[in-house]
Amino acid sequence: MGPVALVLHFVSLCFICSIHGQAEFPDLPDVVTVPESSSPGTSVHSFTLVNCSSNNPTVTITSVSPAATYFNTPTQSKAGAGEFNLQITLSSSATLNADVVNEYVLEITAQCGNETATGQLFVMITDDISEPQCEPQFSSQVGDTVQVYSSVPASSTIYTVVLRQPKNTPVTYKITQPSPSPFTILQNGHVLAPASGFSNTAADYQLQITVTDSLGNTCNGTLNVKVLTVYDNPINFTSSSESVTIMENGGPNQLVTIVTARGSNIQYEVINPMAAFYIESGTGTIRTTYNLDLDSSPALVSTILRVRAYDPYNRSNSASVTVTINVLDVNDIAPQCSPAIIVDVVPQTAPVGYTFIDFSCTDPDYNSTELTYSIIPDTNSLYSFRMQGSKLQINKTLNYDSAVMASLNFQYSATVVVTDSGTPRMTTNIPVFITVTAVNDYTPICVGPSAFTVNENAPFGTVVGQINATDADYPFNSVQFSIIGGPNPPVFYVVPRTGKEPVTPCSLKGQRSGRSLPVLEEGTPYKAVELWLVRCPVMEPLSGAQ
């Protein structure tokens, strides 16, 4: 009941998925049978994916139990809107053996945009092989080939016949051709060199070998033995490998290294050609084909070349060496920052520590390095700004009330310098322009005499006195004077810009007048001044108090 319940549960889930149009494998779960004799590329199962919102879904085998690499990733072809045909085949490493594992469980997943579909495939392996299975190359029409030097010891092992799936043991091995044969094969499949050894001459042999199991089933194979001459001056390298390091951006034809083999009449070639490098056949000099730039081609950071030295008149006289080429990054790209320029406006009361911007900078070089930030002020912005990591901040209170700043249109300028830690160090400069706006933060201060005298019969327009005031806000001392309060009609008036106090035509006797600096606009501070006129026969003092 367990497996049946599982299948019913799966079916109900699939039914729900199809109602809501979700991605699914309608053919899974499923059980398939694969003979153990199946060759690589054999189809294991074909199935479909439906309701997929992606035009290019990612379908993978997420797990195989027991673990194996015998199954290729599903191939896919579009069958219609949201529908794909999928197929799983055996991989090149598949060696199925029902006696070892007779069932594999494949977990299959499809990623369709934000949706995921999953399913299971049960692969049953059937035993359909009754005879011994020789290795494909050995049992092919051409057969397998082994090369040995004529100097190999007599009766030494030169080859081993391997069965893919030894069954019905024990098995026996026999050389059927030539007969008699100078070679010997043991019951473990080892082929031995002739008991008398080889003469120092090149020779070729072809052996026909039959493998028979305990039931009389057989497989046959061919072994080609190529005997190589031992040279008095064989080509060889003093070391089997070497490693070199070069800098990037050395241009095409940059010298990498020179490999040197011992021997005579030597030519060189690269066994595994790489587009980035070539070798001069006559000298063994390895050079770059084009300019190597790790920023655009990071895979070039390390390359392994196999170089062969050989005799062009007898290529079997050869040797090989492994050359590892490491390419070091040249720090040739300056940091990239955002923003690339700072233009800002702040009031002069902005506090110390105020942050204008937190820069976003990166090092685009292959070996990205740590970045440091510093600031270069000009004469007027000295000590005004600081860098707190990548943050540009106010270091001391910015000043608006200055003739020097007025001549600069109240703008501070500096340069933020971003430096990487590569070799050589690369820098990026970020211009900074900060404009300061005025804040009316100083109260005008009245200066000079605070008491005046005037004849009570003084005519209209008589100057009583001069009121003076200073203001530290820029523009400096830009104040206006006015009289507030006092009798009506007024006895005095003040010239707004000069502060002079003429008298009115009215009698001054017994009058009292108040006067003060005006409130020029809402929120503007002022200094109040009241003038008192006391009774006197001819000249009565007019006194002011702050």
C-alpha cells in the first residue's frame, strides 16, 4: 500500500498543478527498464514538461541514487506554448551491471522562471549479458595497441586484458594467433613479453586473444604490439614540468619561456594548442599570440601547456614537458566612483560631522584591491572637510560671513582622492564644490552715544544726534534704523540708512519718544533703543538706553 499511496498522492498533486497552470512533468514519476548491455548514448526515457513560463527552462538531474554519473543531463526541444520534449540518455561513462546495482532513482528538476517542477524516474537495470564482455577498443575490428621499448625485460607485463563485466568465473585467456606465439598470457589477463626479450629493432606484432568463461561463453579481441627502438641519444627533458610567471599586457609575441630538451635534431610542438600561446618549433621559445589582459580574459591567469620535443625523422624518439604559465595582473585601471563630481549647497550652520555623500567606488582590475580615501583642500577649504572612510563630511564650521568667501561666490572647493592598493597605485580624483548659504545668526550691536541734547525750540529738520550700529552678518553692517512707539504725531524721525535724528515741527517740551532698529523681515533680530526727552527751559537732554 505504501508505493500505491505515493503514486496516488503524486497524481492528485499533478491534477492540482494542472488546474492552476503550474509547471510540471505529467509523465513522472515513471519506471523504465534499461538492459545492462546498453551502450553510451542509449535513450533511457523521453518525457515532457508542460505549463512552463520560460522559453528556456533549466532541466537537471539533481541527484542519482545510488550515486552514479551514468546519465546525461536531459536534452530539450520546444513542443508548443509552455511545453518541452525532454530525453535522458546514457553518458559515456555508463557501465551498467545488474549484479551490482539493479535500480537507480533519478530526481529531476525544472526551473521555469520563478516556478520549480520536480519528478522522479526509476531506472531498472536488467541482466541481458550471458557472455564475457571485453573492453570495446580491445574487441573492435582494429583492436587495442600497446607500444613498448625493445629494452623491456624479458617476460615482463606489457598489457592486461580487462573484462567489463566478468561473469561465470573463473575465466581463461588464450592467444590463438599467432600460434605458436612468442608472447605469453596468464590467467589474470596479463600479456608478457617474449621469454627471450626483443632485439633492438622496430617490430610490429598482432595477437588474437580469446576469453572463455566457466560456461563456455567467449569474447575475442586483438592486441597490436609495437616495439620501439632504443636510441643511443634519446630526446629527454631534465624535468617533467616547469612553471613560469609573466605580467599581463606585454603585447603580442611577449616572451614567456624557452624549453630545452637534450638530444639532437630536435623540433618542438604544443600537444594541446592554446590560442593565447605558440611555440617556435626550432628553438622551443614560447610566446604570446596576442596581448593578454586579465580584466577582459580572467581565464588566462593560469594555463597549462604540454610541449613535445621530437626527432622529425623518427617521431617515436620524443619527450614531453608540462609548462604552467601564470599571468600576473598589472594594476592599470583607476578606481571607478559614483558620483564622479560633488556639487552641493548647505547653510553655514550645517554641523560638524554632516555627511555630504557616501561614495560608491570599485576597483575594476582583475585583482580588485582595497581602496583608501583622502581629501586635498585648496587654500580656502583647508581643514573644512574630512573623509570618514568613504564618507565626505564637514570637519569644521563653514563660514559665509567673509569677504574672501564672497569673492568666491561663497563656494568651497576641494578634491577627494580615491587610491587602490595595487602596484603601481592608481588614483581617481573627485572634484568637490560646496556652496554655503547665509544664515542671519548675528544680532546688530548699537554703538556710539546713547544720550543727546536739543533746544526745545529747535526747528524742523534739526539733527539731534547720530545713531550707529554694527552687524557681523555678511554684507557687514547692512542695517536700517526706525522709530517705534512714542507720541502721535511723532516728535522725531530717523533717516533709515544713516541713523540721523532730526526733530519735527512739534514742541519737544514734555515729549517722550521711543525708537529702535527695525525688524527688517520676519525672524530678523534687532537692538531696541528708546529716547527720552525730559523737561527743561531751553535745552532738555534726550537720553537713550539700550
